[in-house]
Amino acid sequence: MKRKFLGIALSLSVTLGFISPFSLAQQPGKPIINPPPTAKDWTNLAKLPDWSGVWNPKITDQDKQAKTNMPPWTPQANELIQFQLAEEKAGRPPPLFVNCLPEAMPSWMLITHNAMEVLFTPGRVTMLGESDGNRLRRIYTDGRTHPEDPDPTFHGHSIGKWEGDTLVVDTVGIMPQSLIAISEAAGVPNNGDMQIIERIHLVGKNELHDDIEVIAPKVLTKPWKTTRIYFRQRARKFDIVEGVCLEGYFAPGKDKYGNDTFIPVQHDVGGNRIPPQ
Amino acid sequence: MNLNLKKIVVNATFLVGALSALSAFAHHSTTMFDKDKISTITGVVKEVQWTNPHVAIFVDGTVKGSDTPALWLMEMTSPGNLARAGGWTLNAVKAGDKVVVDFNPLRNGSKGGALKKITLVDTGKFYTADIRAQESANLEEKEQK
């Protein structure tokens, strides 16, 4: 009798398109709706610090920190880093990012050579990068918590809160393959369970600092702290432009019908076009 | 300018040159290029590929010290970085332009290099490609002063 009732209940659920008993057990209650922003929500954005403009990274400081602020690697991770550094020095830089997958977190904050912009909308801070692997971060500032079991993504699940003029961001759910990179040629996959805490704030009028703490127990012996610096540009000629990483692996050409098309160009293992022979 | 000051300026210029030789591209290191060596090619631009993450310029010409003309490939950083760091635009350098290019050649001897400076012969106008030459805020305002 009991089994028969369960069978009927399950059939009914499927027939009526109800959520499965499995997900019912995981997420009881009503679905969470993101409410439409109010006029006050939009007005409140004006109280936030001004992060408008284009922000380009201080690359020389990245270079310096690669030498002076090495993450506390586990012995195994350090072995890989030392190999990569030796290869780079020998003129064979490991091609960590030439596959054009996103640089991902935390590397795009750590080693990017390209600019970004930051947008504020009610309940959200959005970071948009220029060039390279489709960089985009959504930081939820609407008070939500992380999902209990987030699907890993390149940039993870980020929640933020404002502490005065500082945006404090907590990020989890990052793909284990995402690199903790100290340069474009040296980095180690985080291997899972990574958490990143950032405190992003202005220093003076036109410098944005990202104080980053990387907690990656699989490859670091303790949390690693570093700061990355960005300069503000307001000239319109420096507005962010579309930058599709894979574009460089093609050249404009014509197909057999005379249509404009992209023709793949040959690349070497380091990501450079093959020079004329 | 007294001699000592001149010496300092010359050394500083060399240092800046040496530092800029460390310039990297958008998404990979550049140690495949020999940063200790600067070659110069004089010729004509055959093609410009204004693409992310790396812009490329093909130059048909003769490398200083050689008497054999050939087609060479010059790699650079991204369009956005070239605009900020070197004042480039899409049409700054076009096919058909007569140019002189200073570059760090590939270590493996192939006909490729990392462009450091390109000068348009007809106008004398030049562009550089040092990705680190954009490390202050409001670059445009400073240029206008």
C-alpha cells in the first residue's frame, strides 16, 4: 500500500511537471525571486564611490611581486613553478593562457595586462574585461549567500558587501583547473576548494587597489595575500573595446563564394603566428 | 649639460630601453624573443592584422646587415594596449606604408620579432609598443600638457 502510494505520488509529480522528489528534498519552499529594483535602489547607487572610467593594471608591480611576494606553495606546487620559471628564462615560456579560455579567478586580477571597467547596478557589481578570455565577473551585492553546492565556473560565485567605500568580495565555486598564476608563464591549478577574499577600494582619486587573499589548501600551505593596482583612464579614446581572444587565431579572408569569412592562421606552441618561411 | 649629467641621462635612457624590452603581450610571456638583441628592418608594410589579443604587422624588407629582402612578421600587444601605451589607432600603420622597424628577433631564427618601434618613412611619425608605458592615470591629459 505504502509503495503504491509512493508510485502514484511520483507519477503525479512527473505528469504535472513538478520538481523532482530529489530537488524537492534539497530546496523546499518557494522559488527565490529577484525583486525588481526600486527608484530608491537606483538613487542609492549614487552614494557609492566613483569607480567609473577604464582601469588598466600596473604591470610592473605584477612583475615585481612575481619575485618578491611568492605564494606559499606546497612543495609539489613549487616544483612546477620552478620548472616554469626556468623554462621561461630559457626562452620557452609555458603557454598557460594561449588556449584562450578565460584567465579565470584569481589570475585575471593577478596577472592581466588588459583594462577593465566596473559597473554598478542595484544588487550587483559587474566587472568587464578587455581582450583575452571573455573576462566577466558578477558580484552579487543583494545580500544573498553562496549556493550550498555551486556549480564550479571560471570566475566562481561572488558575493559582495560594502564596508564604507570598500567592496568586500567573497568568491567560491571556482573550477579546480583555474590557475593561481604569478605571471603569464607561471601558475598552478588550484585543484579545488579555493576561496578568494578581496577588498577593493580607491587609493587617492585615480588608483583602484584590490587587496586579495587566496585560500587554496590544495596548493598553498597558508592563505596568500597580495595587492593589485589599476590606473583610471577617462579619455574616450581609451574606452574598452571588444576583445575576443580567439580572433587572433584567424585572419579576414574570402570563401569560395566571395563571402567575407575568417581564415585560421597557423600558430606556434607559444601562441605566436608562424612567421613567413 | 655637464658631462656627468649627460652620462646619467644616457644611462637612464638605456635603462628605460632595457626595461621596455621586457614588454610582454596580452596573454603570454615573450621570452621566445631575444630581448638582448635589437634588429632593424626597412621595407614596406604588406598587411596589418589589428586583432586581439595580439596585433601583427607583416613587413616586406631588408634587415640591417643582410642583403636578402624577405617578408617578416612583427607581433605586438592588443589594440587597447597599443592605443593607451603607444598612441596607435587602427589606421596608424597601413599596408603600403614605407617603414623602419626596430624589433627583438625570435630566438629560433625565424623571420619574426616583437616590435619595439615603427617609424613611417614619409612623415617621420613613429609608434612604440611598450605595454608598460601606460602606468599612470589620465594618460591623455598628460599628453596634452
